[in-house]
Amino acid sequence: MTTSAPSDTPCVVADINIAQAASMQRISDLARNRLGITDDHLECFGHFKAKLSLDYIDSLKDQPDGKLILVTAISPTPAGEGKTTTVIGLGDALNRIGKKTIMCLREPSLGPVFGMKGGATGGGYAQVVPMEDINLHFTGDFSAIALANNLLAALLDNHIHHGNALNIDVRRITWKRVMNMNDRALRDIVVSLGGPLNGYPRQDGFDIVVASEVMAIFCLAQSLDDLKERLGNIVVAYTRDLKPVTARDLQAHGAMTVLLKTAFAPNLVQTLENNPVFIHGGPFANIAHGCNSVVATKAGLKLADYVVTEAGFGADLGAEKFVNIKCRKSGLRPAACVVVATLRALKYQGGAELKSVTAEDLSALERGLVNLERHVDNVTRVYGIPCIVAINHFSTDTPAEVTLLTQHMAAQGVKVLLTTHWADGGQGAQDLAHAVVDLCEQESTLQWVYDNNDTLWEKLTKVATSVYRAASVTANSKVRKQLAQLEADGYGHYPVCIAKTPYSFSTDAQALGAPLGHVIDVRDVRLAAGAEFVVIICGDVMTMPGLPKQPAAHRIDLVKGRIVGLF
């Protein structure tokens, strides 16, 4: 096998071909033989996908927890990092060295699958399967989330149409409809045209499903009762005297819970090496909190000695929210963290052009190392989690580059390991697995970036200055009034969920490396009362992405009954 990723040589087998050639076990056999779960506790979707019964998960509550391992990364670049691939390779490697391990991942969104990013099931010989199903409709969870979200929107408009007993101000409706696809034309629209029978015309818009508060609630709720309570707390609009109107006021939360009942059970699938994986939920980390469901993560910890999970994008966005939102709300505590990087991505961070990142360039690498160093510092010093660096190895990496990186990080007190899991599966990450097991035995005390009793502005400022290394935070008078009103309404104790570009520590996507002294400008604030956080929108981040000029959809096809072009 080659030790490079698909972009290096044209003869390398595509991810989808590797996945389609996989020898999968029936999911019921894998569940029984590897996890001791009988058929009675599974709801199978064909032979290779199943949902795990919530009643069975509840029966595990007195079992001891395994160790939780967080995988994060440097700031994403077009050169690629391989975070999800590393989660899978590490999980396979841990199982190879005799450690009972489950991986917990997010479900892919169809927007990126058909857009620019592609699928999210790993790559090469570190993949989860059935790859096509997971990257497409899977078990219907995202459809259920979209239906619940849009039912609430329909009930809201219906209430206004039939007399508006709650005195909702149609100018202050905050709830949007969603769909699981990138479509810029739906960002800002006008609804209810066509006369009195169609309701009251008003400005509206769509978000992508993964940006919905329902998705965030779905991933943070710990039971169906908790799910229903949180759904009821969603604030959808305000009255003319500025009183919040909730989904509970509209009597919507019960029906929404019904739509989500089946989806709320975690999905069990497998890696190419037939190791168990929970894939459940999928909020974007540049918009929401970017982690798989708490239910799936906690179930994994009861069923295995080690659970490997990921947080979206880099350690400044995904890992920060993993710590300050998911861990704070759920009681989860990671024992160790892996920061993933590639030499080519670090050279890009150091100013090398994308077309030249495969060539040796020690100068660009040295300049780009500040990005890795900043993320590692956030993990170890700001969050208090023991950390190791995994270099997703390419055949074009040179010994001189590897030596430079290793020596630089050793001076920071951080170990670096090369991995070849893309080409070699779990075998290529066994050194990393042994190192992570040792790391899990170190003492770890998770640290919050801010306290619950800090004001929303103080929380925002602490993240901006300590994690992003910004000089200050700015906002116009409208945003400051919104924050003051949220404090007055009793939401000041919520965590902040900062929505910004994932490509830089700043709000400028082009500012590579590790910028200092920049300004974080807040342009909008959204309350997510059901998810129990306040979304702080910075820069020009979009909650409904658009498709690129050459979307991945152009390459995806069905040829003689076989899916091609999916990656």
C-alpha cells in the first residue's frame, strides 16, 4: 500500500472503492460479539446499520465509565488535516493493541457532501462503513430534525393566521425553517405571499439543518424527557411588549419530540476493521457546538474502556465548545487530547502556495508551526487537557521536515508521532495508540475558559482574548442592547457559542498562522434557549452556506446501479 493520501498519485484507489470492497459484519453480530448487545436492543436498518435502544442505554447507568479521548486539529486548510480519519485510525489501533474501544463521530451533512468538503466518514483504510449510506440519508436522523424544526415554523405561522392569541409581533419572529442542503437563494426570502388564505407576508429565511437549534438540542439532551423539555424552551418570537414566545406556548414540543423519538437513539456502524462506531448528530462547529450527541458518547463510555471522539474544526472552535458547552452541560471529562496536523497544511499556514505544499520547504514549515503551537497551547494550558500531536503522514513528507517539527514541539514539551492509518489502517496508528493510553494515565483537570456567573460580554471577551489571542472585542449598540436584554431576561448564565470562520484565529479567513492583536467584531446575537447557549455571530460567517462553482455533486453519479464520485 502507498503511504500517501489520494491526492498524491493518480493510481491510488478512491475512498469509495475501498469502502465498497469492505468485508462488513452484520451489525447484529458485531453488537453481540463485540459489545454483548442482543438483537432485542437493536433496531436494524438493513444488515449493517442499527439504532441502540434508549432503554438499554439507561440500563447501563451503573456501569463504570471508560476513558474519553478527544481528537481535534490545527486550523483547517485546503491542504487537508485528516481529523476524522485519525479518530478512526486511532480507534482501530487501540482495538488492535487489546483496548476495547468505540469511536463516536458526527453524522455528515448533505450540504458539504454535495458541496466542497465531501463526505465525513474518514478516508483510505481508516473509514466507517457503509460509507455511501452514512454520507447520504443514513437512518433519517437529519430528516427528522428538519421536520421537527419546520413543524415548529408551521405552527408558529398557523397561530398568527388564526388570530394570534399570543400577540406575537410578526416583525420579531426569530425562528427559521431549515433544509439539509447548501442553498444561498434561501438565506433571505419573503413568505406567505398570495393573499389572506396564505397568512401574513413577512421576511423569513432558511438555515442549514446542522445550524438549527433543534440539532444542538438533539446533541445535548440526555433523555427523551430532557429533549422534550429543551424543545419546549425554544424561543421562536417576541410579543409587541417584548415578551419571549416559546415552542411550549405554541404547544409544539410534544409533537416535535414524537418526530425525533426514533432519531434520538444512537446509530451503530463499523470501521473497515469491523470495530464499533456510534455516529449520531452533527452540528457545525463554526455555527453551533460541533460535537456528536451526548447520548452516544455516554453510551460508548459505558460499553468500552476507551472512547475516541472528535470536535469540529480546530482546537479554537470545536475543542473550545466541546469543553465549555458539551463537557460543562454533560459532566463529560476527556482524559487526553490528540491534535492532528499534516506537514503540508503547516506549510500552507506558513505562506506556501497550495500547489507547492508537497515540496520540501523548511522555511514555510517553521513559519506555519505557530498555528500548531497555538492550538496545543489552548488544549494544554487553557483547557488543561494532556495532549499529543499526530502527524497524518504523506509520502512527500521529508525527514528534514519531520525532524524540524518533532524538535520544535519537543521544546514545547509535547510528543509528536507520525501515523500512516490512511494507507495502513489501524496498524499505521499503533504507536499513537500506545502513547495515548499512557497519556490517559496522566493527571488531568479540565479548566473552563469562563465562569457561569460571568456576564455574556465577559465570556465572549475571555474566549476572544485567551483562545483567539485577540486584542479586543467590538460590537455596535444594537448587539450590546441584545446582550443586555438577554441578561435581563435571565439567560446571562448560559455559555457562549461563538460562530466565526474556522480558517483563522481571527475573523479574517485569510489571516493564517497565529495572528495576534486582532479585533473580534460581533455582528449579531441569537438566543438558543433550548440548547442553553447564546450564539455570538462574528465576521461574515453564514448559517446557510452556498455551493462552490464546481460542487462535488457534479462528480456524484449512479452507474450500473453503483454510486460513483462520492468521497
